[in-house]
Amino acid sequence: MRQDFSEDIAAISSIAAVPSILEVVCRTTGMGFAAVARVTEDRWVACGVRDEIAFGLQPGGELKIETTICNEIRDHREMVVIDHVDADPVYCRHHTPATYGLQSYISMPIILPDGTFFGTLCAIDPRPHVVSTPAITGMFRLFAELIAFHLDAHQKLADSAARLVGELQNTEIREQFIAVLGHDLRNPLASIHSGLRMVLKSDDMAKVRTLATMMQSSVGRMSRLIDDVLDFARGRLGGGFILERGAETNLKPALEQVIGELQTAYPDREIATALRFDGVIDCDPARIAQMASNLIANALRHGAEDGPVIVDAHRSPEYFELSVSNSGEPISPEVMAELFKPFVRASARSHQQGLGLGLYICAQIAKAHAGTLDVISTSEGTRFRFRMPLTR
């Protein structure tokens, strides 16, 4: 892939002193072209330019690296100074002056404080000029060090800004995490507390059984919330999910189990299922089943109540695909842009339960399987699709 030097060009253009440096270089040496160049193994790119001889380069312009002396300077990191090419025993037959019609040349390497070679501060002219004086070479050295200092400061400032943005994002996530977790765990805990108080006051065994069932449901909800929190921590802080996968995995029974559980939980809803594959799938079946459970439950909660949730799974020679579709209102563009981020819900329904981690966890499961999870949502319906390669 071709390297993009837009950040380097922007960094040089952000140094207010560069135009003055290039002007002083031209005035002091009498040369008509001066530039700050970014030089790598295969590219020579002008980042800052002063052109009084119609050489034809602007910031972003390039010379073929093999036609430049800067290519050699990148290797030996020493200044090159030529007063008069025709009279110079080293460079009189060099291809660069002949290619560009130069008679005088001076180029100083720009070395960043950490020892990284950035490029050169250089000047050229088709006429000979005396530039090998201590005053001029000292000036070039000083200017190159000044540019290197500013580039280093620019990079440190950019790094600090990136760290600050990251810290702000982490702070926001922590605040969301504490607020949402406190809210969502408080409700089932309050339900259990209330149920226990009523159990202690009641001698009616039928009522006690009803209260025990309610409390058991609340415990299950708290357990699911805690599982989501642990998965969130693994995905965000622990470097991703660790899978238990193997070539002998029979995935279909795991999917059939979670579909059956959800059908029991939503007896009035239709879940249309087409598991169109046989044999083993190289995956972590528990994690794929968890993904399917989250996606189907999401479709049941947010989809139209009079429409079916459609679960389709199939395999090709190259990949395995699982999709979950529902009819109903489309996901808004604002929510769609953030959908797979933590603490984001597909709608703002006030009765909605959960931490808003389900789709984030699904995306992490897909990533752990080297797969993808995407969504299409229109007025005709919403479809989540997981696809993973069958070969690792």
C-alpha cells in the first residue's frame, strides 16, 4: 500500500517558522529553490517549498527517490554541499545534477530527537554559488535541528491529545457502566428483597411458591447481567474472548437449544427457523449460541409483535453464516452508527431491560472467530448477519 504523507505535510505546514527558514535559506545562499522534504526508502515528498526558479514542485509534489542525492543522505546521514558541480571531483559526474540541471546544492539531514530520519532541508540552483562556508553550513544545521524539534513537539502534542481523548472516552464508559449497572441490578435486587419480606410474613404456600418463582427469575436476570459485565471486561480489557473451538464441534444442537428456550420465554411469538447445515463447524459452539440468543432476543424485543423472527443458518465451502431478521420500525441512523458499541440500545423504550451490552458482545464474538457481524435496517425489516470463514 502506498504510504500517505499528508500528516507529515500538515506537520511541516503547522510550523510557522518554516516559510521564514526557506526564505532565509534562499536569501543567504543566493539559491532559487529551497524545500523541506520527507525522505523514505522509496519516496521523496516535498512538505514545504520556496521556488523562485520555476522548478515546479509544490507541497505534496514528488521526485523519484533514486534520482535524488537525499536518497544517499538517508543512508549516511551526513550533510552534502556542492558549490559548483562542474568543478566538484565527487559530484561532477553524479546523475542528480545532470538530471535536474543543477550547479549548486546543499542538503542537511533532519534527524528527530529519537534518532529517526525524517528527511532533509535542501536548496538547489542552476548556477554555482559558494555555500560551503561555516556560516551557511552552520545555519543549515541549526535550521534542521529547529525543524526536528518542532516535529517532535508536534508529535508529542498529537500523542497527548490522543491519550486525552482516550481517557475521556474511558471516563465516559466508566460513568455509563456504573450508572447503568447500578440501575439495572437495583431493580431485580429490590424485587428479591420485596419477595423475601412477603415470604417471611406469609403462611400461604401457594403464594410462597409464586414469590419464589418471581425471585428465581430475578436471580436469573442478575446472573445474565453479571455475565454481560464479565464478557464486557474480557472484550474491552482482556484482549478479546478466548474461544474453546474445535473441528469436531456440532453446532446445530446448541442453536436448537437456545431457540427452544426463547420460544418458551415468548410463547406468543413466532420464531421461524431454518438451520440449513449438517456436520461439524470449527467454532466455539457456546459463544455462537450466545450470539444467536442475544440476536434473537433483541429481535423479539424490538421487532413487530405480529411478525415472525426469522433465524437462518447455512454453510458454503468458504464460510458459515447465521442471520436473524425481524419486521418493524427501522433502527434510526443515529443509533445505527453506534449500535455495536457498549451501552447502546437499539431503541429508547423505557421498559427495556439490560445493560446495552448484548450487541457489543455479539460483535466481539464475531471478531474472535475472525468473522464479521453487520446489520441492514429498512422499513421492510432489520437483519443481523454473522459470517465467519471455515478455515483458520
